Amino acid sequence: MRIVYVIAMAGMLFAAHASASEKTRDVVKADTREAFAAAAADVRKQMENDGRYAYVRPDEREKVETSLTEMGRLFDEHESVAQMDKPTQVKLFNAQENVNAILTLRDRDRLICERGASTGSRIVGTSCRTYGDIEAARQAGSKFMLERAATPCAANCTGK
């Protein structure tokens, strides 16, 4: 009975990981100028504060913008991928891969699972959280520590 439970849990974790991977794969994959324009506009919108890719770092944001600009330039020269020669298709592919790699890494909906014992326990388990939850907790912790450091000493602090 226990082995069935372990296999079922492993299957659910694999399914969750597979569905999360499929969901984030190839965010920008366009074969025509119109499809690219729509995808680029969506990516830029999703990189705003409350968007799916809000956790993209400033240096990565610059790389995404550079790649999107390069892809836009290639589509300005050619209506579709079918009209591009092979070296141009390779440039487009590399730019798409740069964007997709960054967006996949910083996707707030990406599921991250860890195995380990929870605090106060020796029982090993698996816990899964989204990248967005992890980053929000990290930022809240940093904000709390900065606020505590800036707060003057409480009334019971005598300095002796």
C-alpha cells in the first residue's frame, strides 16, 4: 500500500512539473510579423509590476528588450520566417531563445519543489511553491529587516 502512495505522489509531482514546464515554454515563438508584434506586446505588458514576469531583473529586462528589438528588426525586413534565409532564421531563433530563457526563469507561476525536513521535524517531505511566492516572501523579509534597522531603539533600550 505504501509503495502505491509513493508512486502516486511521484506521478503528481511529475505532472505538476510537466504542466508548469509546458506552460512556460516558448513564450515568444512567432513565425509572422503580426504574431511577433502581439507576442512582444504581451511580454512587455507581463513584465510590468503585477505581470507574470514582474520579477525579471533590470539587467535581464534590458536583454529581453534588446532581443525583442532585434526580432522586430528581422520581421521588418521579412514578413515571415519562411521568407528569411537560414542565417537570419538562426539570428531570430537565438533572440527568441534568449527571451524565452529569461522569461521561463523569472515566471512567477513556475513551480519549485524542494525535499527536506520541515522546521522542528525529522520527517522528510516535499514542499512546492511558485517562484512568485518565494520572491514575494524574500522581498517582504528584506523590507522587514530594513524597516527594523531604521527604527530607533525602543523605550527599554538604555544603552548601558
